[in-house]
Amino acid sequence: MQEKLSQSSKAIVLQGKHSLQIKTDEEQKSEVISEYLEKYALIANRTMTPELYGIYVEALHDLPLSRIKAGLKEWLESGDKFPWPANIREAGEL
């Protein structure tokens, strides 16, 4: 799979064998937040809902994708509870 950054739309182009998929920055943020929230939910034995996903996406929307990823990864490695959005923000600053 090959990745390219499109300067005009700021979207990642993922090229597979038979398809071309363009993901916006917001879609990428939403996907990575959902991926990590699922992990946290498994650890904490919690059930995630679409509404809860939406709250996290809304609360973190202003951060760059790289900082969101860093915060989510840091919290997964060092957090000791299910994170609030503020925990993810703070962990992304480290």
C-alpha cells in the first residue's frame, strides 16, 4: 500500500490493488480516535457508543493528527484509567 499527501486537499491517498481511497484530515482523526478508544474500552471493560466517539472527536478536533496520535499512544502506554479528552491532550504534549 502506498501513501501520498495531497497538498491541495490535505488528504491521504491510499492506493490498493483495485481501489483509490481519499481520507480527509478529519476522517483520519476520527479513525485513530476510534481505534484507540476501542483499545481503552477493552482494557476497562467498557462499551463504546457512537455518541461517545463523537464527543472525543469533537473535543480533540482542533489538534493536529500527529499530536492526537502521540497522546493516544502515550495514554495507552502510561495511563491508568479510561481517559478523558483532556488526558489525551496533556499526554500529546509530552
